[in-house]
Amino acid sequence: MSYQKKEEYKQQVTDGLTENYRNILKLLGEDPEREGLLKTPERMAKAMQFITHGYHQDAVAILNSARFKEEVSEMVIVKDIELYSMCEHHLLPFFGKAHIAYIPNGYITGLSKLARVVDVYARRLQVQERLTTQILSSIKESLNPMGVAVVIEAKHLCMMMRGVQKQNSVTTTSAFDGEFLNNHVTRNEFLKLIAARLS
């Protein structure tokens, strides 16, 4: 798959989703023909395609599009990367921040590409645990670094709006590979740096 940065809607998909959302509104007891809801099914059809456009993107291709040979071996961290995703169990959003680090092994990538990789996997129906490991795996495959670390902190509306309705809970997941997995000093340095706030 090649990397394309543009928003697209497939008409056949839009039409099918629009009809299904119209039926959902009817089943909920609404009138999809009233003024306020007249265009809602089509808006939702396009919104859902945007929310899940990660299925049509290749994270490794994105990383490789800005892959540079560089003889550095110091930790690279991009933290506080905003993410928005959809819980696959209830189709409700979860949102938060991702923190990524890697130790180069001959190659680096553009910093913005790490943020784009987060979007590739977040813009799918997801669970936070899988999202964390997918981000790590793509960086490992593209750059073959000496180590990769990913930590995600997120709030889940499936816990806030329904079910247990816990408004202040935050879910944290982590994945480590290479030096971050095998060297507790390196791992602790990363965790300390992502927790720090620059003055």
C-alpha cells in the first residue's frame, strides 16, 4: 500500500452506510425525515469513513517515506501525541495521548511520521491494548531500532457514558522492545522523561 494524505469517501460505501444509519434512526424511534435529521445519516456515513480511514493506510510505508540514514544512537522521544479512536466493543470513542521513543540503529524517521503512525492505527475500530503493540511493531519493522517504547493514556467513553460511568478513570497501556525491555535504566529514563513537564 502506498501512503496518500487525503480525505476520500467511496460513494458505494457512503450510500450503504447512509441507508443503514437511516434505519438505525427509525429503530430508535426517530423520524429521519424531520429537518434536523434529514442529512444526519449521510453525515454519519462520511464521519465513520473518516474515523476508520486507518484501514486504508500503511504505517510502515509512512515511516519509510521519511527514513534517513543517520549514525546516532540517542533516545528519540515524541510525547503527548493526541489520539482519538473507537472502542470496537461499543463503537464509542476513546481518546488520550501516546508517548513514543526509539533508539536509532542506523536510521531515523521524520518526527511527524511517528504521530501519523498513531493515527493509522487509532483510526480503526480498536482496543487500546492492541493499538499500543501495533504502533510498536510498525516502528520496529521500519527502522529496526535498538529499542522501541510506547505508552498510551486514554479515557474511554464506554466507561464514562454507560456501564460503570466512572468519569475520572484513565487506562494506561505500555509496550517495550529491545533496550527498553531488557535495560531497566533505559526504560526508567523514558518513563521519567514522559512524566516530566518542561518549564
